[in-house]
Amino acid sequence: MLTKALIGDEGRTIELSWENGTRTRFHAMWLRDNALDD
């Protein structure tokens, strides 16, 4: 389960923290390119 979401690099990245202690970081351009909407 997601425990925290932080916006970093002046809005260029998001870092997600998970219940098991791992962290996942995404760049805004990657998120935009991989969004399911058109």
C-alpha cells in the first residue's frame, strides 16, 4: 500500500513510498508518455 507521495525537482519527479519500505521514483515526462488517457 502507498504510504507517501512527494513531488520533487520543482515538479519534474514524483517519489512514492510503499508500506514495505521501498521507494519508486518517476519522471513527469515518463508519466505523461505512459498515461492511459489520450
